[in-house]
Amino acid sequence: MTSTTTAPPGRRSGQVRRRFYQWLFVAPALVYLLAFFGYPLVRNVLMSFQEFTPRTYFTGESPFNGLTNWRNVFENELFPDALWQTLVFTVGSLVGQFTIGLALAVFFSRHFRLSTFVRAVLLLPWLVPMVVSAVVWRRMMDEEHGVLNEFLGGIGLGGDGVPWLSSPSVALLSAILVNIWIGIPFNMVILYGGLQEIPRELYEAASLDGAGSWRTFRSVTLPMLRPVVTVVLVLGFMSTIKILDLILALTGGGPADSTQTLGTFTYQLSFLQLDFGQGAVVGNVLILISAVFAVLYLRINRTDHELGK
């Protein structure tokens, strides 16, 4: 005799009601994402295949031009330079921010006197608007009257003055140094929080086994800190690769386009040359690069989660 079990009508209606309430709570977030992320993203992709100029705002006409915008961008002699300089700027900034931020996090984890006050002071670069920081550093890096060259000259290292922002061979390095200064507090705070979550018993066990400071750091601290490191690097990458205001206020993309990045290249195409279609192409390239690293982060995070189980 075969018996089939079906949920009572009351239970089925309760499940439907529960599912309805779940979607009701999620709906505001979905509407927000679609309105402020989904629609602009789709619109930007469509613009990259259209002849979108200032005339479009008056006539409403933006004819489809196929891959013309993409071809013009990729054939632009500035595009490969901007792509390479974006890579150098991003990698250099991340390495400097992470290395110094981790060193400071380990240093402050020892809880010496006034450590809380000093940590608070070190947060100031992160709290100051990026444009303000760039303007201040631009004055400090002035070749003739900047404080930085005066300091180097005072200790006998400056010579005739370092052309921090006026030399094509030095300007990108200067922008990287300023961005490292701005990003150190973020890395320090997140990594410091991760260090506080590592059980002290692990350090005691390593000490009993005779492990030195470097061995303990390499075998205990770094493996336990890996999930936090992944988050810091991915978030740092996504915030650095699209930086625009810092470079515009610091160098304006010069000298001789030596600090042009994909962000400034987009600005130049869209708001200086007023070719919004080509600007959308560069914006899509930035989105694709960010999406690749977002996928890598999700895969690494899932792997760590599975290993944790």
C-alpha cells in the first residue's frame, strides 16, 4: 500500500507567507541595487556602442555605431600607457600600504603606553578628504618652495631639489607615495582588528616549541590572518584602481601624461573631449578588471570557508 505525504494546507500557506515576508525584507535592497548599480551599469554598456556627444542631450539622438568607440579607444596611443600606469600605481600603492599597515598593526598590538592615542593620530590621513590631501602634498612637493625638498636639502640629500611633480620619471612615484600615505590607516585598522582575533594560546604554544619571532609570525600570524589579508587587498585594489580625484588634484595627469591612469583617461575623454561613448568604453574596462578581482575574492573566500569546515 502506497502512501503519499503532503503538507497540510495550513502549513503550505505558512511557508508561502514566510517566503513572501523574506522577499519583502529583501526587496528594498534589490530595488536599491537595481536603481543605483544595475541601471547605470547597463546604461554605461549601451553608451559604449553609441555615438553619445553633447548634441545627444539636445536632440535625444545617440545612434548605434557598433565597435567604433571600442576601436578608437584601443587604437588611442594613450590607452596602453594609461593601462600600464594604472597597474603600476595600483600595485605600488597596495604593496606600500599593506606592508607599512601590517608593520604598524603588529607594532601597536603590543599595547604600550599612549598606543591608543598614537593610533588615533595615524587615522588622520584616512579622515581627511583625498582632494585636500592631494593639494597639501602638492605644496609640500613643490620643487622650489616645497617643505620636502627643503628638508632633504637641510640634511644634505636634496641637491638642487627633487622634481617630484614636474618630472615624467618621478611624478608617478610621487603619486604612489601620496596614495600610500593615505591608505596606510585603513590597512592598519583592519589588520589590527584581525590580529586581535588570533588566540593567544597559539603564540604560547609556538613559544614553548622554541619558535622565534619571525618563525611565529610566518607560521602563526600570517596563516591566521589570511582571510583578513584577502579582504584588505581586494578592497584596496578596487578603491585604488579607480582613483581620479587624487591624481587630478596632484598632477592633473601630467607631466607629459606620465600619471595618466584609466580613471583620468575616462575623465579626459568624457569631460574634456566630450566623447561620452569612448569614456564609457574605458569605464567598462575598469568595471571588467574590478569584476575579475571580485570573482577571485569570492573564490578564495569560498575556498577558505570550505577549508574551515
